[in-house]
Amino acid sequence: VTNCDIETEKRLKKDLKRTKALLDDAQIMLDHIKSNAPSKREVAQLKSQLEESEFTCAAAVKARKSMEVEIEDLHVQMEEISKAKQM
């Protein structure tokens, strides 16, 4: 695993954590507005924010999974190189 892979994974985890926090905040705002008879415009705006947060979260999860696959491929390559050197 290279430093780049570790840094990328850290960044993706941070992005995912921030996105989940945004999603939680949006849900709290949506719940609060619903309980205070919101205007249609406010609800539409919050739904848009929630959808954007969900999209960002899904993208971060997809990127993280992609990086995990790439890291696993690198591990396999390192093992193959190690075996070749031993021969």
C-alpha cells in the first residue's frame, strides 16, 4: 500500500464522514421545518439539499470501494513481485 493509497483512503473517509454529517443536518432541518408548517419552497429546498447529500454520499462510498479494490490489486501485485524475487 502506497502513501498515495493511504492518503486517498483517509480523504475518502473524511469526505464520507462530512457527507453523512450534512445528510444528518439536512434531515434534522427537514424534520424541524415539517413540525413548524413549512412553506413548499422550504421543503423543496431541503429535499434538494438532502438529495445532493445522498448523491455525494453515494459517490464517496463508490470511490472508497473502488480504492479498496485498487489497494487489493496492489497487494496481489506486491505478493507476485515478492515471489518472483524469491525465485
